[in-house]
Amino acid sequence: MVKKRQEGGEGASEIPEVAFSAPAGRPAGVEVMTLAELRGRADACQLSTPHRPGFHHLLLLERGRLVHSVDFRAHPLAPGDLLWSRPGQFQHFGDLAGAEGRLVLFESGFLDPATAAAARIEDWYGPPVRHLEGAAGRRLEEAMRQLHREFGALGGLPLPVHLDVLRHLLAVLVLRAAHPGGAADGGVADGGAEGCAASATFLRFRDAVERDFARSRRVADYARALGYAPRTLSRATEDRAGVGAKEFIDRRVELEAKRLLAHGDRSAARIAGRLGFADATNFSKFFQRRTGSTPIAFRVAVRGGAQRVGGSPPRPAQGLPGGSSRP
């Protein structure tokens, strides 16, 4: 069961973590359902409450419209869109009325390591929403339908064999989702050796930022550590991520600040220290410049404080599909 951490004393509220918990009698590690089944299992208030799952969501919309928020950004979905949110990301569902499709929940460890690496399932920088056209879209939809059919066929095979089949079918789905083909796949459509070099440079920089963003926000520090000129890092990052190296670093720091504000009750001074700022004033200036909001105002807004009478804490995520909120 998931532990819901509280900081800041008795009564402190936070966005709950949710761990995967298979329904009784179902295979562990993966769950597949339609959005109609989801609506029948969890009410709209539960689904719209921000939460932080410890497992993956793959949602393929077939009909209607849906807005799903991932890491504080709203993503409008249209038919044919695939949303992939990863463990640890903050998310909540929008209005599901009239939306039809399929949802797969799975733990990272359910897939074999080779598939997990090839599908880049831990790539937090991957786009949350993709739209696959033509044959690629049809193959993805069929992979989703076949996985759903097999999930519902419990009893037709011995359980260990059934789990292996589900694991293989999920592997097909995530590999198709991660590698739709073309430039959007993260590969190099044009540019030859130069494009490959830019991609390798960006990946090294991205990994270094993920490791060290709380220690340095200076492009020069990353360039020196990685053996590149600052301009080389910026060109590679602009080519692969669409923003310069400094903006890429600041976006990662901003996201972590939002996560810390949403998920705990640390003071601005403690978050400032956690993220490498000299003091709370410098952190607050950075956060307000990036978001247009003070840290405390953001915390209140993301927890729905403006909509709750008397600032009562958000409803727990108990009963959310695939998970249980930690008491």
C-alpha cells in the first residue's frame, strides 16, 4: 500500500501518491479497461483530484474529447491521440463524459528490462501525447485492442502463461507507442552524422541536467563537465527540444519546484535549499518570474484551495483504478 507522506505538522495536506494495486483475482502489474469502465469505478471528483501515481498510464482516445493534465499542463486529446504519463508525474483527468477509449495501467517492472530500455519507458522528457497517422495508428489501435481482449480472457490459460502473454502484448504496445517512425520518433530524419552528433550531445546534456539541476543552473557548468562549448549545448538542445540549454535547465527546476510545492508542505526556504537557491527570496523571484505566481499561491491553486470552503484538504485518491492512496 502507498504511504501518504505529510510534512509540516499535523493536518498538513498534500497531493497523494498512488501505488498500483491489482483488483482482486486479476493479474498483478497490469490492468486494462475502457473509459466507460473507468467511469463506473470512480466518480468524477476522484478522477479530477490531482494525484501522483507510481505506475504508467497509456490512454488511447477513440471517440469524443478529453483534457488530461500531466505535470501541471493540460493536454487536450482528440480521437486517435495516445497519452502516456509516467510514474511520479502529477496528473488528473478532465471531464470523461462522452469520451470513449481504452486505458492501460502498468508498473515499470512488469516489462522485461530489454523492452523497457527499447521503449524508453523512463524517459520523463518524452512527449505526453502522440497522434499516430495511417498504418502506424491502426497498428497501435490493434495492439491496444488485442491486449484488452487478452486481459479479459483470464482463465483460458494457466496464470503464469497468461501473464507472459500480457507481458508480450504490452511490449508490442509500448514499443509501437515509443517508435512511431519518422522524425517525431526522436530519431534523425535528416542531417546524417551531424544530426546524430547533435542527438548524442543532447542526450548527454539531458541526463546531466536530470542528475545535477539542483546543484547548478549554469549552462557553462554543464558544458565544462561534459566537454562541450556552451553554444554547442544550446544548438543541440534547440535542435532536439526546441529551446535553448538555459531554458531547458530552468524548465526542469521549475517542474521540480512545482512538484515539491504540490506534494508536500516544505517551506519556501527548504525548497530553495533543496533546489540550490541561496535563499527563499531568490527562489520566490525565480518561481514568480517563471510562472507568474508566488510559490504559496501556486500550492493553494494546485490543491484546489480556491474551490474548497475553508481550505479543507483535497479528497484522497482511494478507489482510483489501479491504485490505493497511502494512509
